[in-house]
Amino acid sequence: MEKSINIKLRVWRQAGPKAKGGFETYELKNISTDSSFLEMLDVLNEQLISERKEPIHFDHDCREGICGMCSLYINGHPHGPDSAITTCQLHMRKFKDGETITVEPWRSNAFPVIKDLTVNRNAYDQIIQAGGFVSVNTGGVPDANAIPIPKKDADEAMDAASCIGCGACAAACKNGSAMLFVAAKVSQLALLPQGRVEAAARAKAMVAKMDELGFGNCTNTGACAAECPKSVSLANIARLNREFICAKIKD
């Protein structure tokens, strides 16, 4: 039998990047516990539109935990009070009847608010453009087994590549650091022979762009990995540090 709950939502509303924002409270009744958090927000927006009020702006796309756009800070946690999921995978059964839920945008200087719960995450795109790719000619496409790669390295590269660039790591970090994101993108290439050719240039360029865009320093508190929806490991940050130091020594 489907269950339903009544909730209160404290939602951050902000008309634009330079406008002063604040929380507004809404009440919702008979919300199905089987609905996702974003579906609940859809219900709220339909209610607001019917009342001729401005709907809440929030990001979403795939709603399958793949794109990373559903970047909401819920009750003090990026993507909400459940582990290893994105906001679109959070269901209302995680909340209690009568509970007050606080919803905010990412809080990071590098992710300015566009409107309400939507932030500009273009900074991550700029970091990728700085070096998160392979551009050298590595020849034609060989057979899958032509380049021997140890399984351990392949598994670690795939784990790093699971990062979806949602920004939860920077939002969770007290310093607003993007180290886990950059480390994942550096690791997924540094572990493979195709990426080793540009490894030194990549590490230097991506770290420099991260600093330029205003992300904070990493102090290894581990909040980034704890809140990451894809469980990207802190070990990647150690690898990034090694790659960066080796590149500087070579210089």
C-alpha cells in the first residue's frame, strides 16, 4: 500500500546572481513516499503555478543519476541524507511525516547562483578544457587486448572515471576545494598508457585552472569523498599530488 507524508520545505529563493536571497517556507500534503525528491519539487511547482506564483528553479536532466545536474543541498548534505546517490535518486521515504526539509543551492564561490537552486557549474567545464583529455596521436584504434593494462589499474581508472562532475565535493568541502573532481579526472587518464604521454602537462594545467577559478585548498578532511554520489576515493587526491609534484620536479 502506497504511503504518503506531509512535509514543510524551506527553499532558498534568489531572483538572480546579484539579488539578495532568502528562505521561503512551503507546505505539501499527501506526498507519496515512492516519489523522488525531484518529483516532489515538480508537485510543489505545479502548486505554485496554480497559485500564480513563480515556480522554483532547479537543475535536472537525465533523472537517472548520470548527468550530475540535480545539484541540491538538502538538510546539510549534498544530494541529501542518503549515501552514494544523486538528488534524483533520493526518495521521499527517507523523510518523516511532518518533517521540515531545508533545500539550498551549492555553496561555493566558484559556483555562483543563477536563480534559486540553480548554480553555474561552468568552472568544472573550464578545468576539463584545461587538460582533461588526450590530444596526442596515439595511433589507430588497436584491439582491446593489444595494450596490456593490469586489471588493478583498469579498475582504478574506471572507478575514477565514474565521477559525473556534479560539484558535490566542492559543495561539501569547508574550503570549497575541487581537488576530488580534478584528481578523478587526472587519475582516469594517468593510470592508462594513452594518458601517460601528457600526464605532466595535464596535472599542472588542471591544478592551475582550479586555482585560477577560485576553488579553495584541500585540507584532507574527507567530506568530499563522504558525500560523493559515485564514491570516488580520496586515494585519487594522493595520486594527483604525486603527478603534480613529479611534473614540477621535471621542470
